[in-house]
Amino acid sequence: MANNIYNPDVLNCIANLSNDEVFTPPELANKMLDLLPQELFRSPKTTFLDPFTKSGVFLREIVKRLDRGLEQQIPDRQERIDHILHKQVFGIACTELTSLLSRRSVYCSKFANGKYSISKFNTEEGNILYRNLKHTWVNGKCKYCGASQSVYDRGSEAEQYAYMFIHTDNPNKFFNNMKFDVIVGNPPYQLSDGGNAASAIPLYQLFVEQAIKIKPQYISVIIPARWYAGGRGLETFREMMLNDSRIMHLTDYSDSSECFPGVNIAGGVCYLLWNRNHNGECVVRNVIRNDVSTIRRSLSEYSIFVRSNTAINLIRKIQTRTFKSLSSIVYSSNPFGFRTYVRGEVNEFRGATKLITSEGFGYVKREEISKCKEAIDKYNVILTRAMSGGNKPGTDGRYQIIPTTMRVMFPNEICAETYICIGSFESQQEAKCLQSYLSTKFVRFFMLQAMTGIMINKESFQFVPLQDFSHPWTDEMLYKKYGLTDEEIAFIESMIRPME
């Protein structure tokens, strides 16, 4: 009877609580620890740091491995646990609450010097630290994390989210300049910037950069995959990561729920292993449901990271010597200089130009148009910048990769920043042929390879080949033109839904 009692791991339960605090399930933590050389867990000298611990799951699983690995060298169990907890395992908590939770997971007591702690320390913290730091404001922003002063300068009674590890110029100081062999964990991903509900600045790159500065032997972290294509605050980080030959392993999940059940992170997530002594290609592992694809390749082959191992071979195949990208005829964001909130005049007037907005259309004076004046009297195709349904697979594993709106824009019509503008044609027929091309699975598949968020921009089309738009295009025509095999066609069809 006792064998049938359901006794779940509490840290596995916590991992499913919220989209805001992404806790790591024990199974995932162990997959990341499996990447490390296992002899590290058989040495009494290896030091580990989780500088962004939340539930304490990484530290707990490290302790379990060290407990087994050091059994012969330190036979006495209590002596062994004391050595591990005092000399080898360290953490920096994200918040006061997670510091208590982490100590409870590792020491079996929220106070390291408490009655029930499995190893006695002289302080309540033990080796899992937390300080309620304040942001350092410069011109209304925190100089360390970019937090908005108007949002986070709110007194000591509220959580500041001034994370210890990144709010210092010297992260080594927290443990008296101790050298760490391994830094591992799951950093905070973002911080609200006071805008609408979806408006936030990324944070995880700051933790990775700080970890590299400490110069450990290994770093293993799990982070959102949006850095693959850059974006807000991530351009420098993307360039750094793609050109860092010390990244020796990267496991990619396009669907975040495969890592974090019930949690949707647009663009998916990845975990990686950085090795200070590695200098070469990276083992890239794609996980899509039960299918796993692994190849060794350079992360810097393209200006963005192409996550799919199968897709990168298709990109290489279509990029012949004469390849020219569709992005060459895509206008930059906000093509005519009108922000999303501009509506124009309600009533048409003499000499007016029609402005297409998210709420319909209005009218503006031609002299108010500050950009792309050469396109005003041409036919263009416009599509909404935000993808319908977001950048995530459906229950069938396929992506939509379609805008909410796609239409031909006529002469004397312009659009607000809500839309991307493509092409500049003399005839309506050419614009319609471009529209047919954009509707194909072929185009939307190659767009997907350049996107990790929900926003479409000029760079989203960098892998899409430019075509002759004197006639319409279908998938069958494109598959034939580029000589795709049945297997390659089946892969594209398995990834992209048809447009309705």
C-alpha cells in the first residue's frame, strides 16, 4: 500500500506555479548538470555557485551528486555533508522569499543556523546570501539593470528587484573573492518597465555577462531564446554569444512548455554549457516533442542564430551564388514616420493622403510625411508587425507565422508604424504577386528561422529569397525551383500551417 502513495517533489510542483517566476523543475536541472564533466562531483575541491537561485533546486541536486561522489573520500555522512555545504555549494538568492525557500531546499531549514539545519552555520544565511539592495539611479534609470526609477523607486517596504549578482561592479566580493569552478542556474528573465502589460526589458543577458566576468571553468544556464535574433537590449549580447567559441553545447526548445509545463515563453528557451577552455564548434541539439536532432556547427554562420538543424541545411541550399534577400525591398520599421497612435483627420480634404492605422484609416497632409516619399505613389504590400497567435507552435506542432492583416496598399496610401511595408511597384498586379508569395508556407518557413518573438521586421525576411513578381507564386513552384526533396518538403509542411 505504501508503494502506491503519491509523493511528488515539491520543487516540481513549484515549477508549475506561475509565468512570472519561472522555477526550474528538478528533471530539467539534472539535464543541465548532466552536461558537466561528472568527475566534478567526485572532487572535494569543486566549487559551485547558483547566483540567481529561486527554489534551490540546482543547489539541492548538486549536493545530492556530491554526496554520492565523495562517499569513498569522506565516508562519514555528516562530515561529508558539512564539507559539501560549507566548502563547495554556494548561492545568491533573487528575493528574500526565494532565499528562505532555497535554504529550506538545501539545508532543510530556512535558517542555516537553525535547529533543523542538517549542517550548522554561524549565520542564518549560511552560504545562500540575500541582500535587499537598491537600484543606482542615473537619469531615471538604474545604471546596472536599466530599471525605471518611476516604477522601482518605491521604498524599502517593497521588493526592489535589484538583484545582488548584477547590481555590483565586483560580484566576487560576496564570497570574499572566492573562485568558482561552476556557475549554474536559471536567471530572472525580464523586468517590467512600467508600460503596458507586455512591456518589459530583458535581464537574463546581464546575468550571463556577469557570470562570464567571474571566469569560472563552466557556466550552465537556461534562458529565453530571443537573443538568437537580437531585439530590445539584446543586439550586443547576441553578437557576443554568436562569436563566443567557448559555448560548447546548446539545447534548444522552440516550445517552452516542454521545459516548463504550463509556461509560455514566446520564442522558446535554451540551455547551454560554456567551457572556458573550449575553442571550437558547438553541439546544437533541437528538441521538438519526442524528436531530437543533434549536429555540431558554428554559432556565427549567420548574423542571427538559426535554431533548427534541419532548417540551416535548407538555408544553405537556397542561398546560391546569386541569392538576393527579400529584405532588400522591405522598408524599415515605421516607414512613413507615423507612430501607432497617430490617427489622422477623420474627414478627407483636398490633397490628403490616406493613412492606414490599426483602427481603420484617417487622412494626413502629404507634407507631413517625413520618410519613404518615393513609395507614396506606388503599390505596396503591408502586413501587421505583430503575428497572429504569437510565435509558438499549436497543438499540432505547426506554426502560423501569419500577420493579422496583409493587403495591397494603393497609390496615395501610407501606413502607420503598426505595419511593415514591402515592395514598391508600378502595377497592382506585381503587388498581388508579392502577396501570393508571402502567403506560401515556403516564405513563412524561412521567416520563422529569423524570428524568436512575435514581431515581424525587416530582418525577419533575411532568409527569404527575392523573386520575379511578374507572376503569382505557389509552394509547388518554389519547391521545384529550389530542388527540394520530398523529405525537405515534408519538413516545411510539418512546421507551417496553411494560410486561410
